[in-house]
Amino acid sequence: MNSYKLSKFPVQHTYEISDLSQVGNVVENIVNVYSQTMVRSDFSYRILLPRDPTSNSNLFAKKIGLAIQAELLLSLKKIDIKPRLREIRYIHDERHYGWLFLSENLAEEI
């Protein structure tokens, strides 16, 4: 998949996360929107994570990503919603990793 095409893919909202303390608020917003739009199947969010192009190991971005993934799944489970989402991870630009959360029908369009 072309990273440039993914970075230009239109989404409902983009969050740039640079610290673990932001994860809770971002996940809460995503869960609220997902619970309201899952019937329409047009859910699309992008999360930008910090990327250090000089390092082969971007452990901080991985740590944030795992926290988002775990909290998102737990939050959806708490309100009895089975996630029907696709995730696409890519290099967004020189300073960010991109992570798309898309409803299944939007993911098929890519």
C-alpha cells in the first residue's frame, strides 16, 4: 500500500499523540464516535504517533500504540460493542507513523 495515498486518505478526525497521558481522552472520543456511527459504516480516524527517523527503534511509538489498542478494545468491550474495524499502519511522514482505524467497508475501498 502506498504511504502517500494513505496519508491523504480523508478521515473524520486526526489525532496527534505525543504522550501516554493523551491516550485516555483520544480513546474516549473514538469510542463515542464509533458507537454512534457504526451502523452507518463510515467510521474513519487517523492517529499520528511520534517517529524518530534517526532511530531504528521507536519503542515510544510502539508503547503508545499498544496502550491505544488495549484501551480501545477494553472500552468497546465494556459497552458491549464488537469492533468491526480495520487497522492500517504506515509511515505518515518523516516525523510520524500513521494509524488508520476504518470501518470494514471503507477499508475495502483502499
